[in-house]
Amino acid sequence: MMGEVREQIRCTAVLLAAGKGTRLGGDLPKQYQDIAGIPLAARSLQALAASEIITDIVMVIPEGDEPYVREHIFAAVPKAAEKVRAFAAGGTERYDSVANGLEAICWPCSYVFIHDGARPFIDKESLRRLYAAVRECGAAVAGMPSKDTVKMAGDDGNVSSTPDRSHVWIIQTPQVFERTLITQAYREMKKKLPELTAQGIHITDDAMVAEQMKQAKIRLVEASYRNIKITTPEDIAVAEAFLK
Ligand code: CTP
Ligand code: MG
């Protein structure tokens, strides 16, 4: 082993927990609401931290919420919270929150796992598959083949076309990238935002930023049908059933 210096590959997760949870409703923002007794953001944090692939975590939270997060989220999962190296402030849109999270990374990091705080069921095996894919390809997103037929709607509200279902995937998070690729892509996207908006392009996920700005090839990686996003009240019932 003499003289061998093997640098560990470090992966940072950007955990997004700065939304408002409008569609779920309730007294607290979605990420702070309990799912079977444990706050949603704490569950997602724990699920990421459980993987040895994730070495560091940036938590993106609403400005000023750090004391609340320490008291209510970290206290629920203290071991997982040890991997949180920084907080970043959320922005108006999801992409603003992601951009702030990426800029907060100030330690060695080869790959970034961008993950919705509203997806508490991400599992170690899916993280492992994503990691293998991003090392090969530079960009990889979690998803699953669509179980439903998808139709494109025209402006008149009628069906305009039906994509071949065997080519339709439902996209989830984590979305995983080489750190330099995604950081540069987000910086370019921010500069071009007025132009993109004028073209009617709305940024809805991270892969889109890498596609639009870097023409990146993005590998689709099967995660799990359980990797749901808690979005509306019925998702809470589904999550509780998964936990039984
Ligand atoms: N998110 C964020 N910053 C935003 C918007 C969303 O960090 N400006 C995060 C949310 O906290 C969530 C994830 O991105 O973990 C996915 O977003 P979504 O499910 O849409 O959550 P919300 O935006 O909070 O919900 P809604 O759209 O119903 O208001
Ligand atoms: Mg939202």
C-alpha cells in the first residue's frame, strides 16, 4: 500500500426542502409535516444519509428556518443530520432553490445528487444504481416506465398525439450529475432565463437544465414505484401504507 494515495470520491446531496406545499395544504409547510410521526424532511434526510455513497448534504430550506430545522428535523434523525454540511436559502422556484444549493457546496465533490425533500422512500439500491450510471455517463435521473398511457393535449383541450408507452418514463429524483456540469448548466440557465421564458420553456427538473444548456446525454435509471413524491393529501395515506 506504500505510496498509494487514493482519493475518495465524494458525493453531495442537495436536499430540497424550501417549497410551500400548496397542493398538500395544512398548517405547516409540507416538508415539516409528520408522516407516521416523523417529519417528511427528516425521513428524506435519513433515506439519503443511510447510503454510504452520500458523503455530504446541503439542505435547502426557507430563509430563516435554520433554528426550526435544527429543533424539529435534526432532532428527529440526529445521526443522519451529521452529514449536513451547509444550509442554503430556498428561492421562488424550485430551480432557484437548486441553484442556491449548488452554490453552497464548498468542499471536494465529484457528483451531486439533487433530491426532492418530498420523496422519503428513496432506497440504497436505487442510489447505488444512480451512482454507477453517473460515473459512466456524467448524468443520470431516477424514474420508472409509465404504467399509464400518456397523451399530449392540444391547446383546444383535445388529444393531439399518443406517445408510444414503451418509450414513456415518469421521472423522479434523485437527479445526479457531475458537479461541474450541473453547476455550469445552472449558471448558464439563470443568465438565459428571460430568453427561455420568451420561448415558452419552463424549467421543471434538473435534467432539463443539463439538456438545454449542455446538450448532456442523460441516463434513465430505474428507481422504484415506491419512490413517490408526497404532493396531495392522498399521498400521505399511500406513504403510511408503505410504512406499515
Ligand atoms: N422546492 C424547493 N423550493 C421551491 C419549490 C420547491 O425547495 N421554490 C422543493 C419542495 O420543498 C419539494 C421539492 O422541491 O421537496 C418538490 O417540489 P413540490 O413537490 O412541488 O413541493 P412544493 O413546491 O412545496 O409543493 P406545491 O408545488 O404543492 O406548492
Ligand atoms: Mg412546487
